[in-house]
Amino acid sequence: MRNKALLFAAIALVTMTLYNCNSTEELSQFGLKPELPAEPYDYSLKVSVLTNGVDPTFIDPNVFNNFGLQFNPNNPPITNEGASLGRVLFYDPQLSINNSISCASCHKQELAFSDGMAGSTGFGGKVTPRNSMAIINAGFNNNLFWDSRVQSVSELAVKPIQNHIEMGMESMTRLSGKLAKVDYYKDLFKKAFGTEQISEERIGAALAQFVCSITATNSRFDQRNTNSAIQFSSLESLGEELFFSPRTNCNRCHAAPSFAAPDFVGGEYGGGGITFTVGPNGEFISSAVGDDVKGTANNGLDLVYQDNGMGNGKFRIPSLRNIELTSPYMHDGRFNTLEEVVEHYNTGVKPHNHLDKNLRNADGSPLRPNLNSLEQKALVAFLKTLTDETTITDVKWSNPFK
Ligand code: HEC
Ligand code: HEC
């Protein structure tokens, strides 16, 4: 009885608080303030496994060398103060029109910044038609969203607030005005940008810095190279062999080290740039103007599309880093487990006209690797070696409002 009465009191309190927040936009969220360290955390990129040891911000488009990734130059450089502000913005539901939804509602750290749902719920209870994407090394990606419609995090960062993902803030000027009334932002903007001024540009840049700082580079797959104590089991090794074999072609699309599309200029799924063909030692063989595929492919999910993706049923080839943590899978979250995904590639690829060449045999029919049950288990075991615990535990990416 007593518990019930307490529960009702709690519900009443929460309801009143919610009501108050709705009616006076300047109130900071339920009176909470972000708890930040006196010295900001270190957000600099530690990503040598992605860049083959080269400085991640080293940009020279004329250097065609090692297939390491580059930090997308359209993103802002990351500063510790900028990313710290971005962290607060990312977790603050005051960025939504009714103070109910933050970026983190759909991008949860414990799920490698995905949300475990097939579709995500926005501020008015509406559900997004596509699966919330995990945030994985996004600063290195040139093609974002399931249909690659955006080319950098910088371009993307303010879009969810304004439109398609239902945070409902139609006007960024209105958001800037709203945040100007929240006491803790003045100081944070000043530290990040030198003055207290709050603008759409600055909100976007800080969010982009935080999002770009989120990396997954410390999986067992990576640790194995520097720590001889980390060994793969025989099952994992078998899975690795299959993943990198022409029997499955997994790595043609989910290419190491990012395990995402090789979508840089010269990569197989490049964005309309020049495609290079290289020999076994990386030596230049020939070049041709590539398809404008922007890191997308048709992986044979359907004969009749519910969602056409970028066109012809092509969707972004997502990174498989942290894949163990980001179910359900595919743009519509149709598969709940990695076993189901492997089953799709083993026997379920549809013979569509637009099916990608890497999922076809020489005669054009769909690739059917005929993996036995041990091999299927092995492939799943290998995928789980790509999990990076630091992505989901590092405090610098965690919710500051608690
Ligand atoms: C209501 C749920 C929801 C909210 C809130 C939300 N997102 Fe997303 N996010 C998604 C969905 C769904 C997608 C995939 C959309 C698509 O492809 O059409 C996505 C995609 C992304 C991507 C692309 C990742 C990639 O690899 O392509 C990034 C980055 C991102 N969101 C960042 C943010 C930021 C920053 C915010 C807050 C300003 C935010 N999101 C708020 C659901 C959400
Ligand atoms: C032709 C390129 C291609 C090949 C080859 C390929 N994939 Fe994919 N993969 C994709 C695309 C494109 C998607 C996203 C499709 C969608 O959502 O509509 C995807 C999605 C996935 C997903 C779900 C990712 C997520 O975040 O939901 C997993 C897991 C996966 N692939 C594993 C594999 C494995 C394992 C292999 C080898 C057996 C493989 N892929 C071969 C293109 C490919």
C-alpha cells in the first residue's frame, strides 16, 4: 500500500515537472546540471589502427598509398572544450521542442550509440521509418545515413534537431534563443568558441566534434596486433578466414580496417571519384571513373523494395565494428540476431537485377557460400571480435546529466 502511494506521488511529481518544463522552455532539464570534470577529458583521436599509423588529419588527395582512412576534412577539428560542449548538447533533451528527446534517446552509449529498436520514437511518439544507426568512427566516413544522402557529420549534426528525426525544433534561431536562457551553456560556449554567443553554426560544430570523437578501435581484432596475449580461438580464426575469403566476399564490402564500405576515392565503392585497380601488393594497375555509389550496395534483401534506399535498393554498407551491440540489423531492423544475418548471406540473397556484383557468382546468380553450421557459428564468433568495450564504457562519451 505504502509503496503504491509513493509511486502515485512520484508519478504526480514527474507529471508536474514535465508540465512545467513544457510551459517554461528556459527551465533547465528537471533542474539537472551537467557534471563535467574541471579539466576537460581528452577527445583527441587515437585511431592508428584505422589510419595505418598515419596522422588521422593528414590530408593529401594526391597520395595514393596505404588504404588507411583519413578524417573527413569537412568535419571541424576536435578540441577538448568543443567536444565537451557537444557532449552536453548530445545528452540534453532541451534540444527537442518539448524537452523530451535528446540525441542519446536514439543513440545510447551502452548499445554503441544505437537504440535496440527497429524504428526509433521521436518527440511526438512518431516512429522513424529506418533503424537508428550506431555511431562508429563517423568522422572518417564520407557517406552517412542509410542512403548516404549526407557527406559529413558536420553537414548532418543539426539535421535531426530540425527535421526528419523528430526533435521538432523547426527553427535553429529559436533553439539558439532557448539555449541562451539555460545558465550552464554560456560558460560552455565561451570555453569552446571564445565568446558566449550561441548560434546554429556553433551548436552544429560542437555536436559534430563530439560525434566525431566517438571511435571504436580497441577491439580484440585490433589488440591482437600489439598484444601477443590476445589470441583468437580456433572458431574465431575459422570465421576470420571465411570473412576474408572469396567464398563469402564479406570483406569486399565491409573492408578492414573500418569494416565499412571502401568509399574513398580509389576504393571500390567510391563516391563517383576515380576507381583504382591495384595488384596484390597495392601497386597501381589501372584507373577508371567509378559509379556514383557513395558507399552503397544492394545486398539482396528483397525482390520488391519497401524502401528504395539510395535508388535500386542500394543502402550504405555499414561498419561491422561493434556489430554485436547494435541489433536489430539492416536499415529496417528486420534481423534480430547475427545468426539470422549470416543465414541471409548464406542462402537468402535475392537474385535481383540490381544485386551487387560482389554477391554474385561469375554467371550472375546470387552467391551461395553453403556454409555448414560450424562455419556459420565461426563467422558470428569472428564478428564478435570486433566489439570495442571502450566505446560503451568510456566516461568521456557518457551522459553528463546524472
Ligand atoms: C528519434 C530518434 C533519433 C534522434 C533523436 C536522433 N537520431 Fe541520429 N539517427 C536516427 C536514425 C533513425 C538514423 C538513420 C536515419 C536514416 O538513415 O535515414 C540516424 C542517423 C544518425 C547518424 C548517421 C550515422 C552514420 O553512420 O551514417 C548520426 C551521426 C546521427 N544520427 C547523429 C545524431 C545526433 C547528433 C542527434 C542529435 C542532434 C541525433 N542523431 C538524434 C535516429 C535518431
Ligand atoms: C555487396 C556488398 C556486401 C557484401 C558482400 C556483404 N555485405 Fe553485409 N551489408 C551490405 C549492405 C549494403 C548492408 C546494409 C543493407 C541494408 O540495410 O539494406 C549490409 C549489412 C550487414 C549487416 C548489418 C549491419 C547493421 O548495422 O545493421 C551485417 C551484420 C553484415 N552486413 C554482415 C555481412 C557479412 C558477415 C558478410 C559476408 C557473409 C557480408 N555482410 C557481405 C553489403 C554487403
